[in-house]
Amino acid sequence: MELNISVMISEEEIDKKVRELGARISRDYAGRSVHLIGILRGGAFFMCELAKRITVPVTIDFMSVSSYGSGTVSSGVIKIGKDTDESIEGKDVIVVEDIVDTGRTLSYLLEMLKGRKPASIALCTLLDKPERRTHEVKVDYTGFQVPDKFVVGYGLDYAQKYRNLPYIGVVETEGE
Ligand code: IMP
Ligand code: MG
């Protein structure tokens, strides 16, 4: 079944924002290199576009993580599907994510990565849904804040589909 999807953030708006973020990162890291870690799968689309707009030297890596289902207090652990290929020790790392929702995955991931002794670590997300936050996360670079709606496109999926949309869309539910 094909869903009805309406445009929330256009391709042009995203492109402009990615250029702005790239320029800000290039200024903030002037004289240094940045090591981008894209969070698979959704963050890959954004990371590739962002990397092209950064003018200081860039290296890239990827990780795939998921948080164990909610549930008990002790479940504050993330599952690493794919770890980074390279060590991050001594590097200026920027974790690149598609969306920060509850903040659960990112809060644990950032703590874990800090333990690996990077020179610095920052978080850059294309989208932020602050209304949904249950776990505090410091977001250093945000593309757009979005309302509490399910969004797809530009890497974000609905049942693995729609990642390839060049814009951010909202899945319209019946009655809307
Ligand atoms: P959280 O911040 O730990 O809750 O998890 C964030 C992850 O949930 C993101 O990396 C996405 O993969 C997924 N996610 C959250 N909100 C949406 C959405 O609106 N559309 C698609 N995926 C989402
Ligand atoms: Mg994700």
C-alpha cells in the first residue's frame, strides 16, 4: 500500500541548511580535521551531503546501533550492529544522525564513544523532535526542529521504505 506523503521540508530548504551547517562546522573546526561517524542507516544520506559542504579535512566512518526495547531500568544499553572501522582515539568526532527523537539511542551511544577517548565529540542531527525527549542529549548542530509527527525521507524510513525521498515528508494518517 502506498501512503500519502506531504512535503514538510523541501529539498531546497534542506540543501540550504546543509550548506549552513557545513559552513558552521568548517568555522568551528578551523585548523583541525573532523571525523564524521554516520549512524546507519538513516544518517548516511545526511552525512554524505554534509561532508561535501565541510571545507576542513574530513574522514568518515559508520556505525549501526539500536536501543534495546524500553522495559526495565537496567536496559540502558545499546546494541551495536556495526561498530566503527577505525579507532576514534584523539580524533575530533562528529556523530551524524538523521533524527533525535527520545534521545535514548544517542545518549547511550555518546557516553560509550566518550569512553574511547576522542579529542572531542559533538552531535549533528538533521532533525530534532524535542517534544519526545526522554533522555537528555546535548545536540551541537541541528538542521530543523520538527513537531511530533512521523517523518520520512532523506534517509528516514517507514518500514524501510521512503528513505530515498529527496525531501522530508509527513506520513498522512486517515482523518488528517
Ligand atoms: P531515539 O532518539 O533513541 O528515540 O531514536 C531515534 C531513532 O528512531 C532515529 O535514529 C530513527 O531511526 C527513528 N525515528 C524516530 N523518529 C522517527 C520518524 O519520525 N521517522 C522515522 N524514523 C524515526
Ligand atoms: Mg536512526
